[in-house]
Amino acid sequence: MTFLNEGNPNYTKSDGELMQRALDLAAEQLGIAEENSDERNSLMRFVRAAFIIGNRDVNAIASFTVNAILIRRKNSHH
């Protein structure tokens, strides 16, 4: 699943492209290659959350998302 679904009425094409770039960047930084993994689905939720609160910077959204996943990983290993 990606943010590039043109049939999605919730986001413009440019919004979808912005979120997709942030998602791809975060996934690359975390080494998440599998499209349908649970962790990638979490990435999508964090990207969407950052976007919903008004963030429109690809690098900032990716950084927020990476940090959220790293915290989640750390907390799940305790």
C-alpha cells in the first residue's frame, strides 16, 4: 500500500507524493524493504499522523517516523 492511490479522496496528488517520499525515506533509513510488513504499516500511520498535524517537510516527517519506530522497537524489547 502506498500514498499514491489516485482514487483516494482524502489527499491531493501532491500530498500523496509528499507522504510517499517521507515513507520511502523512513523505510530506507530503517532498512524496511517488505511492502506489507507490520512495521511498514506502522511507518505509514506515523507518516499520516505527522501530515495530519500539519507537517509538510519530507525530511521532518521521515525523521519523526524513524524516531517513533526506534522508540517502539526499544520499548517492545523490554
